[in-house]
Amino acid sequence: TVAIIGTPLVLSFAERHDIQPKLLLLSLCFAITIGSVPSPIGNPQNLLIATGGNIPKPFLTFLKYLALPTAVNLLLAYLALKLFFRNDFKKDLPEKPGYVIKDHKLALLSKVSLILLIALIIVKTLTVFKTDLDFRLTYISIISALPVILFSPRRFRILKNINWETLIFFIALFILMGAVWDSGVLQSYIPRFGADLSSVDLILILSVSLSQLLSNVPFVALFLPVANHLGLTTKGMMALAAGSTTAGNLLILGAASNVIVIQLAERKGKTITFLEFAWVGIPLTILNMIVYRIFLTLM
């Protein structure tokens, strides 16, 4: 959600203040990735781990293991961006005139949708782990979209501009991961790992590396049955959450949010190449993994 909403916002900020779009796009990608780590509903893979990994008191557990290292890693991300884009941090930022709202009705409907979205997320947060109420994430998106879909005369244009390519991309990945698990091929390799697979170091390495091939959400969907089969501890599950999420800082394909940001930016004629992302992302990810490894080992 933040990737979808944030991309046009940071591009407008870049134009308005004469900042390199690449700097703000990278800032958005890193902030989404790192910032979502210490919450069971911060991203899809964390939610999969929280609901399918037998995590006791998920909100408290995620905060206990991951809040402090996440704060450190956010600071490291800022420092890394300041190092690689040092000239942009030194110059004065001119401000161009603000944008004028052309469709006030659509703006009002969008505000209503945003209020609904925030309210439903709060409801979901309060109920998902406390009651048996079947309040699915899909309900949040459908209900929040209703004011625009029902009452805006531009509904068909809005539906046409939905990022269908990204949706199809991830649907196909989930189908592939489901097929791999159902085939039994992966299960045949589990005994070869044995107890070593439960180590924090190996989980972090596997999470970061395999997420580059599968993207982090499908990787967790595929790996979680393996983790449960091996009886992974809470610390191991937290390492899985930290590694699979922070994997998005290494390369563009490491996280679903990166793909969304890049595709939306390309629609506006802006982009970040794989090399540009990796140039900042690789050293940042190495530092992030060291921080999470130190804190998880000490817990």
C-alpha cells in the first residue's frame, strides 16, 4: 500500500523541490523494506510467519526481537543514502508552486477511501490475533475502494490504470511456489539440511539469497512449511522475517514492494536500474544483516 501511494508522492516531491528522483525512490524502497520488519502486519511475509509460524503474542514478539535492530538499520539506510547522494544533501531545495486539484469530487472520494482504509487496518490489527472473526485483508481493499468505484464517473479509467502486470506477476509466482511444494521435490532435500537449517546465520543467508530469485513473499510461502516441519524456534522465525524482508534492499527483485515502486515510476518516465539499486543496496544489506544477526544472537 505504501509503495503504491508513496511512489507518485515522492516523484511529485522530486519535481517540486528539484531533487533526483532516484534518491527519493531509493529512500522509499529502503524505508518500506526496513520499516516493515518489526510488525506482524508490516508486510505480507511477516503476516504469513505470524499466522502460520506459531508465533506467541505476535505483536509483542516481533517488537521484542526486531524493533531495536530495525531502528539501527533505518539510521544506516539514511547514512548510506547521504553517502552515495552527498551532493543532493548539500544543495538548497527550491520549491515550485503546489499542484491544483482538478477533480474535487474524486479527491473527496479518495479521502473517504483513505479514512476507510486506515480504520479497517486498525480493526484488522485489533481482531486478527484476538478473535475468531474472519476479517480478511481482501475485505479491507474491497471496502476501501467502494467509494471511488461506486460514485466516481472516472471509475472505468481508474480500473484500467490498475497495475495489472504486477498483480499477474505475483499471482504466477505463488502458483509456481505452490506447485513446487505440492510436487514434493523440496521436501526430499529437507533431511540434507537437518538441524543446521535452524541456525540464525543460515536462515538469514537463505532468506536474502533465495528471495532474489523468488521474491520475498513467495519465498516465505514456500519456506514456511519447511520451517514448521523442522520445528523452527521463535528466534528462527524472527530471523526468517528479518532476512526475507531486508532481502528487498539487495536487488530490485528481492521484494514485491520494489517491483511495484519501479513499475509505477516507469509509468511516469522515471526509473532505477538494477545496477543503480545494487550499488547502494548491496553494502546496505550486508550492514543490515550484520545488525540483525548481532541482535538475534544476543536475544
